[in-house]
Amino acid sequence: MAARELRAPRRLRSSNRIRRMLANHLATTAAVASTILVMAPLVAIFFYLLYKGASSLNLAFFTRPPAPVGETGGGMGNAILGSAILLGIASALGVPIGIAAGIYVAEFGRGGRLANTIRFTADVLNGVPSIVMGVSVYALIVLPQKHFSAFSGGVALGIMMIPTITRTTEEMLLMVPLSVREAALGLGVPRWRSVLSITLRTASPGVITGCMLAFARVAGETAPLLFTAFGNQFWSTSINQPIAALPLQIFVYATSPYDDWHRLAWAGSLVLILLIVVSVGLVRYVAGRGVLRGAS
Amino acid sequence: MGVGIEVSELNAWYGSNHTLQNINLRIPANHATALIGPSGCGKSTFVRCLNRMHETNPVGRVTGSVLIGQLDIYTQASPVEIRRRVGMVFQRPNPFPTMSIYDNVASGLRLNGYRNRVVLDEVVQRSLEQAALWEEVKDDLKKKSGASLSGGQQQRLCIARALAVDPEVMLMDEPASALDPVSTAKIEDLIFQLKSQYTIVIVTHNMQQAARVAENTGFFLNGRLVEFDATHKIFTNPRDKRTEDYITGRFG
């Protein structure tokens, strides 16, 4: 017995070192390989879009509406503007409501029946197919108004943003430590004020990430817009008129029989991805500018 | 100027757990009062009853009366008003992580609606000086986050933040227990200086600390106040056998 106890550590020292090194290399390799696997699709898509679409990108693409079939030239300027308007309406609607609901669920109604109902509703809403969202908004807004509109499209996208924002806001607020909340209360700060100025501010990087996720998700949605924004071949800035959107335009062009339009669809896809990357990066940059040295 | 505190028939519960039982106590103005006792004896709960923080816990409940100066804090004022008059420093330094040093100190005033820059500048400097932190941070006031300071500096920052709203009473819940000896000594010096202007109640596990900073000491055990007297009497000639056992290290 004693002899085994003495021998065991010696054996561990020599053979285990090799085993540990092997395990270490194996784990590192697996981690790196997984990283590459995760990044590969994005990089592949991006380069394929560059390859297919970059040649059709020129000034006209950004400044011109589509040309009629048979004519060369034309662009997606109206669709880019339309997407910006739709996403603006969607964000103006989805971000405040989503954050406010998240605050209620995490701070004021925690554990209550209403809060649990909101959380459940948000989870279900998150799983509702986007085409269903489009049909619902069609029934709720388009039918009574008797016309397609940018407004109804923005509402459809905005509703789709709410559940993601609500749930991430809730999660991020709950991560703010009790000690920080108590510090605010201990200073004689009213509850609502401490929630808005301390808890929400401490959680803001995560909340912003949630908003960007929701934004990026609806920026590429086509289905909810089919029955609402409808699409438009011409410039339009009215929220009461049908409006063009990049995903819609891509859908129409990609399913058309014309080579010319296929190329524009590729270019549109490239621009759509670039727009998402740029707007997410811009928000991160603006939000990160105020961060102080040593802030956790 | 500090004001005295008069506690009568105070009881506190966490759910069905009767944490404080019939506490009667007079804390004199402009003195430091130490509360000692083993873990879980209710001393933290007691100070949290003095600024109505106990009731922020969903299962917390309090009965009895606490007079701060002439004011019955449970019947004559809202919790928010009370907490402006009764400042609190917590066991772990808890600066607001997203705020600069300046914003941390100014937060109590700003969040209550004060906007005058000149006044804020003055208050921030005076509070940081009172907390003996001004010299160390005056060049980084708006550049560095409160969370970038060392633990001891963070705790003094929290003291400055509490002082900035000009309270009459300062509650300190083991303010030095997470700090190294040098930082602890600084905090104790601070308490010594502050008690001329504020009434200080300090919870501590460290009996030497109680002896160094406080004129009066109360000994808590199992949710009851066993003995309350001048510090030197508690430590040299306690009336109660249990107090003697505790300070001589026989339990706890």
C-alpha cells in the first residue's frame, strides 16, 4: 500500500505531463477550429457577395431608383432610403417600448403576475413567424386604412424588435449588482430615478447590444413588408405611401428572369449587409465614447 | 451638525425570522457609536433600520419607533427623505461603475435635481477633502471611473459620496472589513475627524477598531442588545457575562 502511494506521484509526474500537454493542444486546436467554423459562413457570404455584387456598385446604384425592364442602369437609391425610413419608424417604436417593458419586468413587477405574463408573451412573440407578423399588421393597419404604407411596415418591424429588446433589457438589469442599487437608494434617490439613472445606465452596454441585435434582425426582414410597405419603384418619403425596402427589392430582383436584375440583387445584398455592419459599428462607437478609464 | 438617535421597542423580521427583538437604545449626537457582536446577531439589520433600508428587502418588516433628532422616521417622513439625512457606507465599496470620480460624488445631489455647476464643484471638492481623498484624485476627477480606484480609495469615495448630500447621521456597516490595514487606518482617522460634525454609527467585527474610534459601544447577540455603555467600560468592566465572554474571545 505504502509503496503504491509513493510510486503513484512519480508516475503522474512523467506520463501525465505528456498527457496534459496533449490535452492542452487538443483543446486549443478544437477552440481555434470552432472559431474558424463560426466565422467561415460570414466570411464566405461576404466575399461571395463582393464577388457577385461589387461590380454592379456605382454611384447610380445609390442615387437612382430602378430602371424599367430593358433599360440599363438604375439603382436602389429609393430602396436604401426606404429601408432607412422603415427602420427609423421601427426603432422609434420598438426601442422605447421594449426597454420600458424590460424595466418593468426586471425592476417594478419582478415575480408578479403581470411581469410573468409580459415575459411569456415576449417569448412567444419572439417565435412568431415574420410572415404572420406581416399578415397581422395588414389586418390591423393596412385594411382599415385601405392602402399600403411605410408606417404599417415600420410598425410590423417595430413589433418584431420588442421581444428581443425586452428580454435582453431584463437580463442586463438583473445583472446589475444589489450593492449598486443599494448605493443609490442609500443616497436618498427616489426609486424611479435610481432605476433610470443608475441601474439602466450601468446596464446600458448590454441593453444597447440587445437593441442592435433586434435592429440587425429586422433590417433584413422581407416577409413582414410584403403586405405592409409593399415596395415602390419610385422615390417616396411619405409614411402614408407604399415604400421600397432593400430586402423587398432584393426579393423581387432575385426572383426575376433578368440577368441585369440578378446583378442588382447581389449588389443590394452586399449593401444591406454593409449597412447593418456600419450602423451597428456606429452605435457602438457613439455609445463607447463616453466610457471612462477603468470603468467596468 | 449631528443629531441624536432614540430607538424604542424596535423589532425587525426577515420573513418569519425575528432578527431584532425589542431594541431600546439612545445614540448621542456628534459621537461615534460602535456596534459589535458575532455574525448574524442583527447589528447590520439594526443600522439598516435606522435609514429604512431594511424595508427595501421584499421580506423585511419593522415595528417600533426610531427618532432621529425630533423626527420619527417611520411615521413622519418618507424613506427617501430619511436616507438623505442619514447617510450610509456599505461593507463593500460600491461606487457607481459607469460614473467618473466627480460624478460619483455629485450623484446624490444631481439625482435629486441640483444642477448648479459652481455649487456642485464646491461640494465635490469639500466632500473629497473631508474623505481625505482629494489630493489623490484631484487630477483625474472627470477622467477616471470610480471603479478604477483601489479598494481603500473606493471606500473613501463612497464616504465622500455620502457626505456630499450633507447628512446628519452616518451609518457605516463594517466599512473597513474588505480593506487592508493601511486603508483601514485611513478610514478610522476619518471617522475620528468626522464625528465632530456627524453622528456616526459603525458596525464592526473588529473589537480593537471599536475601541479606537467609538465613545460608546453596544453588544448585540442573537437579535438582542445585550449591553450598551461607554466603550472603555464595555471593554474593561462589562456588566453582562455574555459581553465579557465575547470580548475575551470565548465565543464568536
